[in-house]
Amino acid sequence: MKKNKEILNHCPNFYKIKNYEFDENDYITLKIIGIYEDYIFNIDINNEEEVRKIEEIDCIISKYVDDYAFRREIQNNLLNLKVKRGSNIVEIIIENLIRIFNTYEDGYTRNIYFARWI
């Protein structure tokens, strides 16, 4: 039980993500939230790399919940994801979420337009 409390200290958005209300037919969001929960509660809390990764995933899934455009981007990319047999599916999905987030953030910050006022 103490391990779970330590993990939740590194995931400040857990309850926002867990209580997110989505359409009952949105199976992708249901699976993403399920993978998020499985992943964060199955790490080694003493491993610095894994702790850093769950903090990053917490931020990414929080953005997924808050940002409609980012949610569409994730869903479209995950539908085209190919996984080899025998691979760790959860780890591959987590790595792809991080990659998609970094690509989205780079593109989002570069596409800033200034309107001209007359």
C-alpha cells in the first residue's frame, strides 16, 4: 500500500485521469487509461528512470484528457501502430505515447501565427 502512495506522489494528475468522463463507445480512451494505470502501478519505485517515465506519462495522459486536438492525434497514431508478436505491448504503447507527445509539442510550438490587425 505504501508503494501506491509513493507512486501517486509522482502522478499528481492520477485522479483527474481516472475520473475523466468519456463516451462509452470510446474504447481507445478506455484502453489508454487502463494501460496508464497498469503501467504506473507496476514499476519499481526505486528505479529513477521508471519514476521519470511515469511522471512524463502522467503529464501526457493529462494533456490527452484536456486537449481535444492532442487526443485526436494520439488516437489516429495508435490506430496505425504495429506490434510484433512476443513484444511487450504496454511498453511499446508507452514509448509511442512519448514519441507522439514530443512530435506534437514540437509542431504545436512551431506553428504560431500572428494575426495582422488593420
